[in-house]
Amino acid sequence: MVYKYVNAGLKSKAEAIKRMMDGEVFYFGKDKIFYSEDQQYTSPFIILGDKEARLGPSWSKYREWTIQVECSWYDNLSGGILCWVSNDENDENGWMEKIVTGYDEGFIYPFNTRLNRWKYARPMTKEEITKYTIKE
């Protein structure tokens, strides 16, 4: 699984505390910030990085804290991905193989190929790539 880090959108320290106590984990740079009632820690609010530290100074930076979210397949299309594309999701014969090179969120046709834009796209499976592109 691939993850990316996005701003947690915290509006206050109170919100950060509540979300941590509800089990959410935050990140500040490479440091992991979380709540734990484990007695091995000196405080229930923990920051772990190269070494365990007190959260103290990081509280003032809560607006910069991030959360970890799972990436979609189209979040990193820098090299392009071989996909089935179509403008009609229900037309079984309307899907074509293209290399998707970009994704524009919010557009009706968000998937970009070299010459066109498409409404729907899904990556080819390894089996499909072998079946349709590798001829012996």
C-alpha cells in the first residue's frame, strides 16, 4: 500500500487532543504524534521520531501536522499507467487501452492521455497486459 501525507486541517489544540484521544495519528515531518495510556511514556501525548520526545514544542505547530492517507492509483502518474479508458462506463465494447498520464480532479473527463481526455479509467491487470500486449 502506498500512502501520502496531507494537512490534518486542525483548527485548535483542543481538536488535536480530541482526535488523538479518538485514536487518530498525526505526523510532523518524520515524527509520529499520538495518544497512549501506556505507562511506559511520561505523557499520554507522544511524539516518536529518531527518539522518543515530549510533545511540548510541537503543540505550537499543530496547524502544520499531517495525516497519512492511502493513495489512489492515479495520484502518481508521472511515468504513465497502461489503462482501459472509456467515456461510457456501461459500454463493454467502448473501452480502449491507453497510457493515462494525468488526472485532473473535479473535471468531467479527468483522465488524460497523450491526445485525449477520458471520463473513466482503470489500470490493466498484469494478466490483461500479458494477454493483450505481449505476443510471442
